[in-house]
Amino acid sequence: MVGNKATAKPLLLAIIELGGYPNFVPLYQRIGCEVLIENSMRKALALMKRRQPAIVVAEFNFQSDFRDRISSLESLMAVAQRLPGTRVIIFYEPEFDHQLDKLRARFRFFRTLAFPINEDELRKAVTEALLGVVS
């Protein structure tokens, strides 16, 4: 099992850079996850190198000012791809779906969920990620 061996709970890393949506920590905890929150991608990447999360939940924040990238998700996925068993769930704004498609073509996300986030869909995605269900 990926996560913290001391607690035997799978580790879920929530990267909340912009937020503006409900606090899903209680949902993650009800499912049985140990939850860590980071508010910067740089800190999240450092954490992922120290402790392998079972699940990463992150936001797709399209950044048109990036010269060579679409968003900080590219950095996240570069690390996540080297962590077998880590599943990545992405929250995104529907108007940026076409930009996210560029990343979907390059990276394998476990699920992508459009805002507003449906709590039942998120619960299902996290539960399936823990069970290793691939859709």
C-alpha cells in the first residue's frame, strides 16, 4: 500500500493553489485517507519525493504567461510518473478543457473532474483510485 506505513492509511496529497471550492478533507478522511495539504506546487513536489502519496488531487490552473508550459501540472506529472501506484485526480474549469486536452494527450490522469466538483463523483474517484480501478 502506498502511503504512511505507521498509520496504515493511504496518503492523499491535496494541492490547493487557488481553491475557491468546498473543503473536501472530511470526505477524504471518511474514505480512510491520511490527508496532507500543500498550497504551492514547489512544496508539493518536494513532499512527493519524501513520501509517496497514493493519491494526488490537484487543480489545473491554465497559465497563459508560461513560455514553455501550460501549467504547473507538467512538473507534477513528471514526478508522479516515477511513483508507481500514485493516482492523480485533477480539478479544472470547463472553459479550459481544450487546454487540459493538451496535457491529457501527454499524461495519464486517473480522473479529471470539472468545477463545480460533484462530491459523489469525487468520492467515487478517490475510492476507485484506492482500489486500483482503471476506467
